[in-house]
Amino acid sequence: MTPICLSASVSPTICINRWRSANCIRLSPVFSFPRRWWRQRQPPVAEPVRNQTGLHILLAEDNLVNQKVARRLLEQLGHRCEVVSNGREALERWRAACWDLLLIDLQMPEMDGETAIRLLREETPALGRQHQPAMAMTAHAMQGDRERCLAMGFDGYIAKPVSLEALREAIARVGAAEDSDLEEEKGLPDEAHLLKQCADDPELVEELLGLFAEGLDAAIIALTHAIDTNDRETWRRTAHKLRGEAVTLGFQRLAGVLQQMESRATSPGQTVPDDLRDALAEATTGCHRWLHRRSQEVLRDR
């Protein structure tokens, strides 16, 4: 199998460059591969097992007050919680044990949440683990936070101050996303069909997937901004272009969501409801995961 160069952008420029230089695996433009230590085979580590009394959760938060509040809320929800104070400690505890969920603050001393999740995603294949559910915690709820956190490698995010109900719902959303992985596969590319569509040219397949991965997050951010500012022409044009690419490559779930968004752009007065925005974020995450898994398979085959 010919290697693919995936793309891991958080924003159109800054994150692309950061991923290109730092981790080179979770979707970096024109995919280069991770460092050689990725190829070292490690004994497999058992995956997290959910028990009937709740989840085993690792909380990474440097503020003592926030630690106590979040821990108490998690315990009220019936979960078991261990607390660390920075990203470096979070990585150490993650390597040493199995966790159902990680809650990671983005701004911490020694190592921030974005760096921690990047390193965690890099190390996951070498440790023989599957995808680790992780949720970001951010002090400021800003427009586009969810998309940025998903692009970093998180499965969801929650804004502080954290409330019991918001925490319950956020954990449920992450769990639902994990449970729906098999369903998502139905809307993702079939490689044999894609190869045929590209005239049995594997290099063309790699080139097209690389271009799609490179531009995906920037297109989603541009689309979201156009919707938020009611720039209907940019909204329609961006949704149409990305939908065409998604259809060609076989990302049918994303294409279906974009078709709905494009239709709303041409209907005066229609907006994009929250459930459709959520569907877009989930479909985009599904694309990222598929591209990421594919790169891992390429590494194992080399």
C-alpha cells in the first residue's frame, strides 16, 4: 500500500504548520509519516473496560478549585475520578492504566492540553491501544471551539465553569460518538471502489486523499463562519465545493450533511439548526478518524 500523507489542521494556517512539524500523522497536509519510533512494536495494552458503577475518568486540571468542583460533579454522576495537574502527568497516568475517558484542560503549566492530546494520539498505535475517548475543557466558550477541539484530536469539549447537567450531557455525547463508530463506517470510503474510480492508480488515490485532508478543516471553518455571518453565497459555494470532493472520494455521510447545508443557503430565511451543526462536526470527525486509521494501517504494512 502506498503511504498517504494525512492532514491535522486546527485552523487554516497555524495548525497545519504545527501538525506538519510536530506530529505528522493525525492529518497533516500532504501526509508525511510519524517518527521512526512509531514502528517499534510494543506489547498490547488492554482497552478500557466500562464497569456498571460508572466510568474510570482521568481529570487533568491545574486549578485546585476547578479540580475539586469537577471531581465532585463526576462522583455525583457515579464515576470514579483521578486528578493530575498538567499534561505531562496526564500522559504518564494514561500510559500506566486504562481509562474510559480523559478530561483535559487546554491551558495548564508544563504541558498544555493541546500538546498532551497530540502526543497521546501519536503514541496510541505504538502502545497497541485503540482510540482513547478524550474531552477538552476550556475556560472561554467561543465560536468555533468545538471544531477546533475536534481538529486537535479531542472527541468533544465542555466550557467552564462546569455544571452537573452540562458535564452529564458532554460525557453522553462522547459516549454516543464512540458507540456510533460502526454506523459511521457506512458513510466512509470503500478503498477498492475508490481505486477503481481512480483508474487503478494508487498514487492518484493518495494525492486526492492528501488534498482532501489538507483542506478539510479550513473548509469547515470557512463554512461555519459564512453561516454565522449569513454570507449565503460563500456558504453555498463552500458547501458545494466540499460536497463534491466528499462524493468523489466516498465520504458519503459528510456529503449528505453538506447537501442539506447547501440547500439551506439557497433558501432565504433558513438557518442551520444546532442538530445539523452537530451532524457536520460528527461527520468531519468521522473523516479524520478514517484517514488516521488508514495511515496507521499503512505504517503496519511497511
